[in-house]
Amino acid sequence: MISLAQLQHRLGAELGPSTGTAVPRRQISGVHISELEDPTPYLEGGELLLTTGIPFAGSLSGGSARVHSYVGRLVEREVSALGLGLGAGLDAVPAALADACRDAGLALLIVPAGVPFMNVSRAYWDLVSRAGQSDLVASLGTQTALARATLLPDANASVVKALAQALGGWAAYLPAAGAEADAETFWPSSTHGLIPQLREQAARLNLGALHSAATFQIHGSDVVEHPVLVGRRIAGFLAVGAGRKLGKADRQIIQTVCMLLALKAQQQQEALAAGAALDSAVAKLLLGGHTDAARMLARDLSVPLPGGPVRLLLLKAAAAEAPEAAGRGLGEEAGDVVGRLRAEHPLPWLPAALRGCRLRYSEGAVSCFILDALAAGDDVEAPVAAGGNGHPPESAALSRVLPLHRLAEARDALVEVLLSVPPGTLAVPGSGQAVDAQVEEWIESLRNFPRADLVGTVRSYLRHRGQWEVTARELAVHRNSLRHRIATAARIIQADLDDPDVAARLWLGLRRA
């Protein structure tokens, strides 16, 4: 950047300090001319502001308050210096102006009478041109606009729009496939039709492996596509089309946008990681058998818990990848891996359920997923050919439907199953047995009743097909006590035990239990 001292040296007697001191070597970002009483809305900071004194000339005789306010606004806007042109309205520097500038620390320069302001502006740009900085200076406003855009709620869209406007073309940001990021953002709206081609070109050029920019043509126009990196991982791609040759300043602006998009992606990843850590803490409590503590923590952290029965899936990484297993299998990748495992029966709902699962916990090479059984779907009882090529080295085991509080014991049993499962296989113990999730909940509710053995009472009542005398004699209780227990059981499960369908389902469930 050009300094005030350089500009004064260039102009000689046409620009000088208001006092006998040397001109400061303060940097300036441009020369601006304004006779407004408040020019700050049109300034970005760092300028040499030139004026003939019109904004405050009428107030000099009435006091210095207006002058101090004027100078204060310039200092607040971080203007580098004020240049006063003499001859047009003022023949000398007003004492109030000199005092205000001195008190505020604002450099005050004098442009002698008869010297056009154009001379000062022309000298500045001549210096900029000679220093090879003309393009850089022109980009300062864009850099400022980009920085401000990152603070907006829709930061990515605002940054992309600012970039496209600065280049006079179009721009688009495409999150990497599988990345936890927003959808594509582009500007103007007519760019939407280019998105499929941009993704295709990114895959063809293998940008994910090269980590470098590439240039190609779409509809006869040059397109430059840059990877947006967070560490060594690609978060997305920034594509631009300017319709002209990009200069040094253009490339610097593009790199700035890549950096800003990377920062936003990193912030989003950190927020997701923090949320995943909280979800994992709840899952760890559930798997440890601390159901009540898990419910309390989930309520405090606003972590949603399944409202009914669940299924537990354990995913074991390959032996060679065990040290890195904690970071794998806990995102989109888990659904893809499990979808390629061999299974006795297909589970088409499982990959999607894993991708949307929040209750995840990883320990060593094993990752645990707690799935909502009611939202997951039913297993498809159709045979699947075992073997084949392309199966991953991981293995997995999926539990049957079970209540939330039985996750700990189910996990222990499922670990034993997982240890015996060959690589590339998904085991589902007991998959040949039909499991009624609602009946499981009924039985658990009856088991939790503290004042009587409702499970034994209902089992005996159903075995004797609702015969009061025989059932009461077997249980050694009075008939009225038996009637009270059966009524209590019906109220707890909210179903009629004399309904044949209810009785049949509950009897089968009690036999399994």
C-alpha cells in the first residue's frame, strides 16, 4: 500500500502538513473527495479524505462542536488523513479544525490554493500503478464485503454471491459427497443447470485425490474448480466462471473465498462433533444399564430417545483398521458398509436407519448403534444368496426387538455373537422368530408392577383360558384378588385380556419370555 509520506514526496509543494512536522508514514487505501457533512457511509477506512471545508465552514464562527463531531466521525471510520484544500472557501486552516485533528490524532494535510484535487488522486494511482498494486487495491472492497458476508446467517450463499458479483460472472459451492454440510449454493439462479456437470467434472478430474484446482470448459466457457479443504479432507468444491481471463487479484479473492468456506465447514464439523459427543454419552449410559440416568441426561441435553422398543447393532471394524475404528462407522459410512454385508435375510431399512441414528457409541474396534425398532421397519423374509465378491472386511450383529432397559444384557450377548461372525457378514440372532414389539412392551410393563406378580398371574389366566376358579386355585389367591389383578393388568397394557387376538399374542410373548 501507498503511504502519506510517499504521496507527499510525489506531489512536493502540492501537498504538505498543516504544521511544520513531517508527514506521517501512515498507509492509505485510496483518495476520496467529499463535501458531505457525514461522508463515512461512503468510506471503508484507510482513505485520504479531501475537502474544501464546506461541511464545517459555516459553523466556525459559532463554535467548534460541529468541527469536533466531523473529525470524530472520520476517526471512528478509521480514515487515515484529512486533506484541506485552500482557496475555494477557506484561505487558512481554521484553529478549531487544527485543534480537533490534533486531539483526535488525525493527520491534517494542506492542498494549497490553485492545486486541483485531481492532482492528488492522479498521483496516488500513479504510485499504485508503478508499485504493481492496482489490482490489489481494487480488490480491497471485495475482501471487506466477503469478510462481512461470513457473519450473515446464510454465510455460504452470501460469500458465493459476493464472489460472483466481484468477478462479474457466476460461482457455485458444492459440498463433497457424504459431507455434513449445507446443500449446493450458487449465484445467479441460472447456474443451477450447471451443477450436475460440475459434479461430474469434479469426479472425472479426481479432485478428491489431487487436492488441487482444475480448469475445464462447459458450453465453451472456462470454469475453474477449487477444492475446499479442512485439514487434509475435502469439504466441498468451489467453481467459478468469469467469462474472462482471471487476474492476480481475482485469484487472490477466490483463495480468500476458499479459506472462508473452509472455516465455515470446520465450524459446522466442530458443532456436529460436539452434538455427537453428547449423543454418545447418552448411548453409553443406556448400554451400561443406567437407563434412568440416560433418560435424565437426554432430557437435559434435548437428545431424543426412542419412545418404544429398540434394536441394537454392533459393527466391528477389520482387524487391520482397529486402531482407527473409533472414527469409522459413526457416520454415513456405517450405512454403506452394513448395506454390503452378507445376511440370511435382507434388511433394506437398515442402512438408512444407521445414517439417521444419533445414539451411537464406539469402543475400540466396535461401534454400537441404538435403533428405534418402531421406526426401523420389518425384516423381509426372503432368502439372500450368501457369498459373492465385494463384501467389506467388517462384520456386524443385529439384536431382535427389545425394551430400552435391556440394552446392557443384549449388548453382552451380541458381543459373543459378533466374535464368531466371519468378516463380511451380518448376523441376526433369532431372526427366524417373529417378535411382537408391542407385546414386549406389555410384558415389561407387567413385570415392573411392584405390588403383585402380574406376569405370573396373566400367564396362568391365559393358560387356563380365563377360568377364574382354576386360575385362583393354582395361584392360591381368592377369586376377587385374581379379578383385581387381571383388571390391573388390562389397565396397564390398555388391552382386553379376553380379546382372542390380544390373548394369543400375549401368550406367545410370555412363552418366549
